[in-house]
Amino acid sequence: MITIDFSNILNDNLGSNEGLNLQNLKNLQNQANNFIEQIRDKRYKEYKFLDVIYNSVDEYIKTANYIKSKFKYFVLIGIGGSSLGMEMLAQSLLDYYYNYKGDIKFFILDNIDPDKVSHTLKNIDIKETVFYVVSKSGKTIETLVNFSIVFKMVKDLFSHNWQEHFIFATEDNNNFLNRFGKKNNIKIFNIPKDVGGRFSVLTSVGLFPASVLGIDIEELLNGARYIDKKFITEKNILKNPFLLLGSIYFLLDTLKQKNILVMMPYSDKLSSFVSWFRQLWAESLGKENMGQTPVKSLGTLDQHSQFQLYMDGKRDKIITFINILNRETDIEIPENLPEGLEILNKHSLNQILHKEYLGIKNALKSRGVPNLSINLDELTPYNMGKLIITFELATAFAGYLYGINPFNQPAVEIGKQNIYKLLREEGYSLIDNKETTLYF
């Protein structure tokens, strides 16, 4: 069960004019009706991210079982939508220190920072490693850079059957990874053409590596399917989680100038969920001088670093809390504490965490800062599937409300073109003009 408590975005509860009223939400009902009809009638190919959740996962599970029987290390090479989703699944659904306990150790090579790459490679045995190389386009620079490094290392060790140490995931077209994989008989998982990278976690991009690590991917998909079956025809904004979230964020941005969306889970295990959401929201909606800036925060940690700004700074923020009501483990505070610590008696860690959240939520309310709370009864694959598809649909609906295409990324493509241009040139300088550079 997941609930959304949006009482603290309403002016009646905030005691200020910083939030919304119910009529603001109801005024979007026609747009919500049209959006639901678009999805139901499958008018646009980009909504294919809803179709893929019904695909068979047998091949992922079969291949994952083979990998676990043969290798000790599993390294995902990918960046952005090719890595953030799997990082989210691993952190939220596995033990914090799964690499100390699991049968197979998991690493991600995303960035091309020389320190991270070299330290990762020093901590694995190439002979016992399979590399999962993920790029929807098949030509992502960072992914190909890291692939080129490990490719040579593998080829230097194995003159024959080196292909067994690689699995690719990419589109089935004439891109490098697809051509190279087919030429060398490397196993390739197809990434559907019409599913954008940031919407692809419930495809081979996330499901196959999740299966390798022992995550129940059927339950993950069952959660996503629940949202699709129960709410894809529900037009009432106040009864549909993705319509409600998309509407609230859009209205607070456009009516109240809340152009910063802070997401603050009270769970370390959901920290990477926020990183995944940050890409989803920013790349999808940051277009044509529109869109909110998503900011990552973590309770209780950032009560001691960012909360002063949220309470007393510029009134340009909507805070979204995420809580886990019941945890797999909890720790009771010991009895007979030293004098001065009596306030902690008869509490567990989870109870104190919840009370810290309530204290911060009520403090924000007292200052008229709009906030909403998403509460998960448990952190399970089923609930994560529900959460993922809900935010993907909320993002799509917000794009519809803004009147922009949430599935492209034209500005990102400009950056890629500049990078390719620089790579073709010899030499470079990190300093544009010495006269406007301060040396110290």
C-alpha cells in the first residue's frame, strides 16, 4: 500500500497563500480526461513504456542463473538512464552491504573518472567477471570509453571465448554495440525503440541485472501492472496518483512559482530513487524555458544542512517527503540510559525517524511551505514497481500540462555533438581566457 498525503499543499492547512486550493486541481480535469484517453487509445508510441511491463522475463531469469553459476563479479557499464534505474533497484531492495554477502558482487562503471574506473577494476578479477554494457543509442561516449578499456583487458586474458564475458543491451539498429555484438556473437538484449532511456528501468536495462542480484523482478512488474490496470482509466485527479502528483507539481510551479522540487526520503535506501527521479523529471520537463529543478535531499541528514534554506529561504520550493512505515528491521533504544537521555526511552530507531519527519513537516507547515508526503507501508519490489510507474506517468502528464514533449532531450543532443567535435580535434585547453582567470 502507498498513500499520498497532500493536505499540506492546500492553503486552508498552510494558513498562507503559498499553496493551492482544491478548485485549482479540479480546473485541470479536462486536461486529465484528454491525457487518460491518449494513453488508453495508445495515440503516441512513446507510451510503450507501459506495454513492456507485460513482456516475458523468462530469458532474463534464465541468463541470470547462468551468470550466477559461472561468474563472481557483475559489472554494469552504462550511464544516465542505463545505470540510475539499476542503482535505484539495488540500493532499495538489497542489503546495504550486498557485496559482502551475495554470491555475485555488483559494480557500476558509469562516469569516466579515472580514479573510480581504476579503483573498480582493481577490486574485481577480470577472469571471473561479466560486463553488462548498456546504451540505448549504442554510441554513448562514456559507455564506449569504459567498454574499450575492459574489452582490451578481457582480450589480453582470453584469446578464445572472450565473448562470454560480455552481454549488451541496446536498440536493434545499425549502432556500434549492436553491430559489434552481432559480429562477435555476443548476447544482446534489445531495448525497445520507443522506450526512452530514462523510462527504461522496467526493460532489460534494469530487469536483467536485478535478476542477477536476486531481486524478484516478477513482483516488481506486478506492482507496475497494478498501477496500469487500476488507474489507467481513472480520470478523477483526486483518485489517481499520477494525475494528482503531476497536477500538484505543475500548478505549484506555474501558479505559485515553486520552481524547485525537493524530494526528501526518510530512508537511505531510497536515496538512489531520488537520483533516478531527478533525471526523469529534469530531462523530461526542462525545455522551452519551463520545468522545475529537482533537488535531492535526505532525512534526517539534510535537516542539518539544507533545512534552514527550506524553512527560511526563498519561497520557491515544494517539498516531497517519502516514508517507509514498516521496516524489515528495527532497533530498540536500550533501557537504563545515562541521565540526560531519558527522552529516548521507549523508542526504536524507526519511531524516532518518524517523529523527526513529523517535526520537520509541521515546522514547514507553520511557515507556509507547501509539502506532501508519500508513505510506503513496506519497501518491497511490488511497491517499488508501483512507485516507478507512478512517477513515470506523473512526468508524462506534467509534460502534457506544460505543452512540451517529455520524451525527447534536444539540449542533451547539442552537448553530445560538441563532445564528438572535440574528440575529433587534437589538443584542448580547460582555460578559455587567461585574462579572466584567477590564479591562487
